[in-house]
Amino acid sequence: MIKIPYYLFIFATVCLIACSPKSSQEEVLSENLEEEETPEVPITVTVLRSEGFPDAMIELYRPFGNETFSPGKVPFEFNIKNFPFGQARPLMITINGGDPQAYPQAVFSKEFNAGTYRAVAFLTDENGMALKEFGNFVDRDFLVGQSRPFPAGDEPYLMVNFPRQNQEYAVGDSVVVDFLVVGGDLKLDGLGVEVKVGDLVYKASSTDAIQLQNLSVGEHVVRIDLIKNDGTELSNIFASASRRVVVK
């Protein structure tokens, strides 16, 4: 039988311990430290208020209500009062709840295929936020080709100015949510607005614009819902809107 010197045995044992992998306890500790290094910052909300132009007035002469046109160009005729209207301050128009487009002229035409359309025209302040006073915006339904009107009803609905669909932001930028309630009043009609993004649910009792801060890198869906305070839902198709935004 071969005897191994005692000092060689001690040396081999030390080498095995030094070369052995980390214990599971050490691995768990390391993972916990890594997780603590990148805590998730909650989304915060700040209300944006604007003085606006309470005396500004926008009138729509054409299209008439539910006027029918042949596919092609549809005429728009506006009259704008008490407002510095022009290239720097154009009027904005949304069609069927889409992103608004700017028009620096009061009379123009726009191409449409057959269908049923709802146009909302509104004025903005120096920061591009929609003016919210009575007379600052106007809406009108019209038809193109063989189409039917929207179902009859007098329920209020939403118009979203910001954010725009697929709008991109840099890390640290605020995401502005700006909207109008058309055809009604939040307080008088017992309504509220819910803004949802990720785990955040913000309930607004006014139409003041808000800004969302601390959105993480990636894609987000900002959903805006006009709701009744008693919990019942509005039936019109323009009572809700959603916009996809990207933070890079």
C-alpha cells in the first residue's frame, strides 16, 4: 500500500476547494445584487394648463351635416375669428379619429374614397395643444359615395391630439396626452377620462393635457377612454382611442 505524504494531501484539498464552482447561495446573492442595481421607476403624471384663446372662434360652412359627395375631392370652408390664423398657427383636422393634419388655409379640398366620415377641426396654442373653450373646435359628419350615416346619437366622444400614432421619443422625454371631449361636458354630463399605459391608470376630471414621465425603453400603448361616472359605457365608436408610442 502506497502512503501519500500528509503535506501533499493538504495541498490537493486546498486546490480542490479553490477550483470548485460558487455555491448556489453565492449565485443567488449575485443575482439579487444585479436586480437591485436596475429598479423600475414608476410612471408619473403632471397636468399641463394653458391660458388659451377663449374668444377664438372656428366656424365650418362646408361640408353640411351628412352632406353626400362623389368619391374624390371634398370641399372644406372655414371662418376663423379672433385668432392669429396662418402658416404658424394652422387649423388642425382629424378624420374618423385619426392623427390630426395641419391646414394653413381656411378654404381647401381633400381627397376621399367612398365611406362615412367625421371631421373635427380645432385650433391650438403656441405649444400645439388643442384649445378647449367653446367655439375653439367644430365637428361635422359627411358621406362619400353610397354610404350610410353614423348611427344617430348625441353622446359625447373623444378627439386625440397627442400622442400621434407611432410617435418616437428619446429616453427621458415626456409623453404628452392631449385630447378634446366633443359634444359634451365632463362635469355636466357626469363623465370622466381614463388614460392607461402599462400599469398606470390615470383618471382625469378635466380636459387639461397631461404629460407622462419615466416611460421605459420600448413600445407602449397609450389608451384613452371616455367613461360615465356611474360605470356604464358609452356606445359610440369614438369614445375610446389608443396610440402606440416608442421610447428609444
